[in-house]
Amino acid sequence: MFDRIEIFTMKKVPIYAFLPYEWAIENNISGIAGPRNLMWEKKVTFSSALEYMSPSSSKKIFKAREFAEKELGYTFHLNEGMEKEDYVAWVQLYRKNLGKKEFGVAWISEDWYDREQHKVQYGSIFIKDNKGKVIAGVMMNKKTLIKMVSCDFRAHEYIKIKDSSLSALLEMCIDEYALKYGFNTITRGTDENIYGIRISKGLADFKKSYHFVPHPLDASASYYKRVLVFFEKFTNIMTFEYSDSGIVERLISETTITPLTEILDL
């Protein structure tokens, strides 16, 4: 049994905790039972980028792509590998994006390329403006033997293009990359299974709109079954809880508070 109790704070005040599943059940602690972390995955069952979207939604992105190329002079690069010059420029953008997030941690840096890049198979996607500046990009971790590609690390300028955005064009490129190089599955990072506090609820909605599906990670010392409890009032929170069919989305209009002493006194 995993015996870690993880208590998270905000401004030094405990706000919620992930409790070991079996321990919470044994001690009759009420909470939301579900996976500790989620991996978002998309199967490449489409034959063209954004095929799974409604015609009206995909049309906006296609028009933005056409405008970006013809009117703005943007170029789109889907590479089997990754050039150091492009990577270094992209890292600056990645760190800038994370700097806007309260809990962002940039563990990759400029020297990563020389130290680690040769150890794994990385491809890349870069969008450049009409001066050749990298304004968006993704590191594509290729697992060729199982035909899976991961796009965990992505960054972009926040630019609106027509009725769409640079972020949407990057998602379109991810689809194109998988089709171009023959990948059957796309994954995009691991999330803590709670949206609306440390991670924006909009992030989950964004991933779902591009056909990514959450899968539980709860079979190792790092990722385990848990019970989620709250020590403070929050509204409009989303998480995924266990059901007979796997996991289902749970919207919480207002959190139920569990006294911290109830946990610490056991």
C-alpha cells in the first residue's frame, strides 16, 4: 500500500490533499476517489488534421493557417530532428510561457541540447514569423517502435490570427506531424488530476477539444490511487473519479471541507 499523504499549500495555507486510497477507506475519510495523475492520449484514427472537429471549428483554423502563410509570411516546419539554433530560441519562449504560471517549473534549459538530446529520439515542430523568428514550437519525443509520439513540451506566443490563434495552429501541426511520420498515438504530458486551482480548468477543456482523452496513471510509486480532500472552499473545480467504466469527469460547484485535524490526528 502506498502510504504518502500529500498536502498542498497556497501562501503557506493547506488547501487540499491527496490521501492513499486504502488508508482513506480504512479510516472512513470521505473524499473523491480517483487517479493521482492523468496522461492525455489521442489515437490517430483521422486521415487529415482536425478531421474530428466540427466543420465550423476546423474551418476557422484552416483559414487562420492560410492567412498566416500567405499574408503574415509564417513558415511551418515539421522536422524529423531538431537543430540547436531553433531549440535555443524555443527554450526562451518556453521559459517565458512558464513564467506566467504560478506553479510552472522549467526543468529543461539551453544546455539540455548538448547534454541530453542525443540520448532520445526527438523531432520538432517550429512555426516562424516572416523574419525567421521562432514564435511557436513543440519538442516531439518519438517512440518509433510503438509508433507513439509525445508532445509534452510546447510553447508559443499568444497571438490571435483571424478567428483562431497560434496555439490552434500548433495543435494542427501536431496532427500533421503524426500523419507525416506514421505515428498511431499522440500523448501530451502528465497532469495532476484536479483542474481549477493549480492547473486551469480550461487546460482540460482545451485538450478534450483536440480529441485527447485522459487515462489514469495509478500503478507506481509516483502515480497511485488516491482520495482527494479539500481544506478550503473553492468553486468550479473539475477532477476525474473512478466509476465502473473507468474514470468519469466530476464537476464540483463548491468543495466540501475536510478538517485538517481529521487527517493529522489519525
